[in-house]
Amino acid sequence: MMKKIINIVILVPLAVVLIVLCVANRQWVTLALNPFRPDDQMLSAGAPFFVFLLSAFLVGAIVGSFATWLTQGKHRKRARHEARAAVKWRGEADQHKKRAEQMATGSLNQLPSP
């Protein structure tokens, strides 16, 4: 519930700001990728300015998410290792429990009857 509220508090204002930026920046611009010849048509793209704004935001979000995923790899690896160890220890505990039950039932059968 708290996470949902925090998402709303952060994402709604961000969406409003992006929408306002898109509406305010509808003029057509040319993005020149050749710094030595900006008029080169092969290395330039024309679109409304908000397209470049949203594209930059989207690329930044994707790159940031990927970088976070990479840095958390060691934590995921440790979690996998600990999960395998937990399964191993659980199996050993089950084996010992079964053996203890067999020993207990075996010793009860060997008691003399009155």
C-alpha cells in the first residue's frame, strides 16, 4: 500500500511535467549528429522537440535500469547460492529426521512386553 502511494506521489507529478513539456515543445527541430557539417542530411533527424525529450528520458530510464540490474548481479548470485544451500540443508535435515524416527520405532519394537 505504501509503495503504491509513493509511486503515485512520484509518477503523477512526473507525468504532468512531461505532458506540459510535450505540449510546450511542439515546434519542429533538426537533430544534427555531424558536428562538422550540421546541414548534412544523412546524419540528421527532424521531429517535434518533445519527441527528442521523451526519447532522451526513455533512453535514460533504460540505461539506468540496466546499470542497476548489472550492479545487483552479485546479490542475485548470492541469493541463488544460499537457496541451493538451503535446499541441501533441508534435505539433510529430512534425512536425519527420518533416521531418528526409524531408530525410535526400532527401539520401541525391541522393548520386552510385560
